[in-house]
Amino acid sequence: MKTLNAKLKQQLADLQVLRDEYLTRIDSLLMANKQLVTEKEELTSTNQNLTKNLETTVATASVLKSEYIKVESFKRKGSGKYTETALAKRTHKLSICFDVLDNKIAKTGEKTVYLKITEPGGKPMGNKSTGSASFKTASGEEVMYAASSTLTYTGVKQNVCMNYEEQEDKMFPPGTYMIEVYIDGNLSGAGTCVLR
């Protein structure tokens, strides 16, 4: 009986040592797990920030740019045909042509092009009877446009021409006109035109 009792005491002591070792291991594993959870949260946050920054960079890089904005002014003859003029008082129509540059990052497909024309006095031009209205820019600003068009963008440089025509009774005032081209709500390019 004494040997059995001593044997049981020894087994109990061994089990207590094992229990203490396992408790120490469990504490160690819990601390390691807590550290891993913290590292995972930090990495997830960093990944989300990098993804957001990349999306912003791609969105900025995918904005289509325009250049070589050329403006021609026309007067309307009695026959309804148009001839070029440089005089503001004779101008009835502006024809604006520009190049949309190639962009390997921008998505191809249908793009809405808005033409904003600002008079020498700073007032935006627009004629609701010829399709003028307003749109929201990418930054949320409400902007009046003189003309709009749809562009089927293919990823390569394209020439685009748009027209703006005033009503019969309204004349263009002389001075410098600011021409702004917006594509899908983003400012794509700008230029000026002087009518004498």
C-alpha cells in the first residue's frame, strides 16, 4: 500500500509538473497569438491604405488629357451657311477642336465630353435651346456647360470637334474667351480664344 501510495504521489507530482509546463506553454501561445493578431490588424490597415492610395493614383493617372485646343468663330449667312469670322459682333457659332491624348491606364469606352465656355466678363455661356445645362465635376462642383458630346475612347489619340451656337438675337461680346474641356467630370484641358 505504501508503494502504491508513493507511486500515486509521484504520478501526481509528475502530472503537476506537466500541468505547469502546459500552462506556461498556453500562456506563451496566447501571447504569441495576441501579437500575431495585432500584426495582422496593422498589416490589414497598411494594405487598405496602400490600396486606397493606389486607387487614387490610378484614378488620377486615368484622367484623359486634351491639348491643341483650336477655336474657330463663324457667322451665319442668310442662306444658313457659315463662314469664318474674327469679329465678335458677327459671330454666331464657335467650333472647338482638340486632341484627346492616348492613355494606357484609362478605361476605353463611352466618355461624356463637356465644353465650358466663359465670356470675357467671367459669365459661363450656355443656351438651353441648343442643349446647354450643368454637370457635376469629379470634385462635386456644379458647372454650366455650353455643349456636350459622347466620345468612344479607344485608348489612342483622337481628334474631337464640338460646336456651340448662340441664339439669333444674342451676340458674342468682344474679348478673351476661356475654353475648358471636361471628360467624365474631370478637367481635361483648357485654352483661350480672342474675338475682336
